[in-house]
Amino acid sequence: MSLADCIKYAMDQVLPIPYYLGLRPYRVFLTKIQYSGTRPGLGTRTRIDTELLVGDGYPMCNQVSARDIFNSGGLLSDKDFKLTLIDPYTTLDGHSGGTAESIFMPQMDGYNTQIYFHIFGGGFPPGGQYFKKKYGVEDCNLVTDIYLEATAEIPGA
């Protein structure tokens, strides 16, 4: 256990508070679609949805700021979203948590797999909006920010 693990545990306890107060409106699911064929669209489709949580609540998910856009060097636009997840940790007294990278960046099984982030709530339509990952940034081994761009592709109804 390290000081970083203690900080992650504290963050895991504090970050859900806005969710309990109704200030975090977005539910985020990771949608993995895999086809039995050699590429998307060929063969039988299998869909797995996994909800991403921080502590007992929804993760921090919001539209990117002007600062994020400026710092990205032109990679981001004002239509992109930022998802913040706490890195995995284990404390001396047995508390563990965080989100493993294998959850939000699952193993790609060849060219027949598609990964989407499905976001519900806020100003999105009732069916939510699908996003694809643009890139991710790990922040001092505490949190990972994942930048997402909206996609018109909806992977099966």
C-alpha cells in the first residue's frame, strides 16, 4: 500500500457525493460488440454492456472544457466528453476499489470487436448517445481521464 492508494480510497469515498445530491446526471455503460466472423457485421453478434461506477455512484462525466480543448492541441472539440475513473487500489485495512483498465479498455479480440461508451442522462435523448474513445490520460497514478467523441453509429438495437 502506498500514499497513492490511500488517496484513491478517499477519492472513491468522496466522488460519489455529487451523485447522491443529484448533481451527476450521467450513467455510463461500456458496450462491447463482438462478431463471430472475421470483421464487424459478419456472423453472429454478441453484445455485453457493463456499467461503469465510481464508489457507489456514477463516474464524473462532462463535456470537455475550453481548457481541455486548448491543451489537447486540436484533438478535442466542444462536442467531446471527458470520463474520469479512479485507478485500482488496495489499502492496508483491506479496502479495495477503483476501475481496472481492463474494464474500460477491454481486450480487442481481433478486428471483429467494437467498443463503445453508451451515456444516458443529462440532455441526451432517452436512448442515450454512443461514444468512441479518442484517447486516455493517466494522471499521476490516481485517476484516468478518457476523452470520448460522439458517434452516429449505433451498434444494434
